[in-house]
Amino acid sequence: MLRRFVSWFEMAALLVVAVFIGMLFLNDPTAPPGTPAAVVEAAGGIDGGALYGKSCAGCHGGDGSGGIGPRLAGTMVKKFPDAAAQIAVVTDGRRGMPAFGTRLSPEEIAAIVEYTRTVLGG
Amino acid sequence: MVKTESATPERSASMLFAGAVVAGALVAVLAGVYGQVHDPASETTIKLFFTTTLHFKSWATTAILVLVILQLLGALWMYGKLPLFGDAPEWVGPMHRLSGTLALLVSLPVAYHCLWSLGFNPDPGGSRRYWHSLFGCAFYGAFVTKVLVVRSKRMPSWALPIVGGVLFTLLIALWLTSSLWFFRQFGIVV
């Protein structure tokens, strides 16, 4: 009885494995909001959205809805009325968040911050 | 003549084991290639009642670790390596298979988030993520090899303990580079 149950369970597990493998190829991610040309231009031609995708989305989510890091979408302007304060956090890091001052230029950090404050809804 | 007859099945068993290792290596490489080629979605996936997907993954990997320890104990019992407990009852075999299958099932959403959302980290400078990526891919390769070894009656007798040991070691390495790191960084929270 137990052996038969285990055999059925293993067959079902094989099906689940197949579903997961299929999802790896068929599940399209939600495209993160693109950076409008005006925002890119204001940031000196640096695409803050693309940099956000590479450096921030892994923790804060592609759409800024949060993950291991806190939600950014719709919260940044309220939390940091002065953008310089937000830039300082990104540059120097805070608590679990690493410092990006050694990995990104000040212009790139400013472009990312601008992206989070405008495109992600402030 | 006698030498040839006894050597042939042994060689054939070794070749069969080599085939299982190659199949496992192929799975590991394919997982790594997918993680590297696929653009990371950077999205949260399943989190059940946990705070975030990473909380879920840390606890799921810990649950897998417990199941795999049970697997190890079950295997030792079945092979008479736990003399204090005597012979293994009949239910130990099926329970061993059940816990292994459960561990695989629990690992799927974890691996899915790793591969689909985060991708393979090829930068040895990012030490933890690099090694975790390697261990993760190798784990599924070793799993495939182990299943093939278990299912075949003609494998060398030394194959199963070796592959099982590798699989167990890889899971420990995975847990150390993910769950333990997470719990130390963010505390033991749900």
C-alpha cells in the first residue's frame, strides 16, 4: 500500500518537475517600466531604469514593489523629500543595503534615484 | 578467459555509472546556461505566508535540509549502518523515497526563483552568490545522477554511497550559502 502510494507520488512529482521546467521558459516577466526620454535626458543621457534593473531590482523588485529590500514605488519622495538624502543612502548604504558609491558613478546613482522618484511613482 | 568474463560486467557497470554522471553533468550545465542566458526577471514569486520570497526560500531550504538528513539516516539504516537500531523495518524504504521526492518538490519553487528571477552569478568576486550558483546547478545534476544510479540494478556497488554523499554535501553547501547567510543577515524571522 505504502509502496504503491510512493510510486504514484513519484509520478506526480515528475509531472510537477515538467511544469516547473516549462514555466522557466514560458513565464514572461513583467517588463519594468521603461525610462522616458525626458528623464534620460535630464540625467545626462544615463538610463536610470536600465541601471536600476541591473543594480536594484534584484532586492527591490523590477517594478519597485519590494522584495528583500523595502518597497520603493510610490514611497521615495515622501521618505526623502530631499533627493540628496536618498542619493546618500544609495552611495553609502544602510543596514542590509550595500554601498553603491564604489560600484557606480555619482551621475549613475543620481540617474537611478531620479528614476525611482519619477518613473516608479515617487 | 576467466579474467575476461569477470572484468566485462565490472567494466560495463563502470561505463553505466559514467553515463549517469554525464547525464547529471549535462543537467547541471544546462541549468547554469539557462541561469546565465536568461534575463533575470527580478520579480518575487511564491512566498506563501512568509514576509518575502527570500524568507520563504530560506525556510524551504532548511526544510529540505531536514528531509535530506532523514534521507541519510534512512539510507544508513537500510544498509545496516545503524547497528543500534537493528534491521530496518519494511516502511523505511518507501519513506526514504517519499522524503527524497518531497525534498525535490520543495526545492522546485526555490530553484525556480533562483533561476528565473535572479539568474546565475558568474562573478567569482561576488563570492557567496557565485558559489551558491555553482552548488545549485551541481545539486540538480547530482540528483539526476543519484536517481539513475538508484534505478539501475547494474551500477557498481560503490556508486550509490558516493553519489548520495556528494548530493548531501552539495545540499549542506547550498544551505550554508543561502539560508544560513540569510538568517545571519536578517535574523531568524518568518
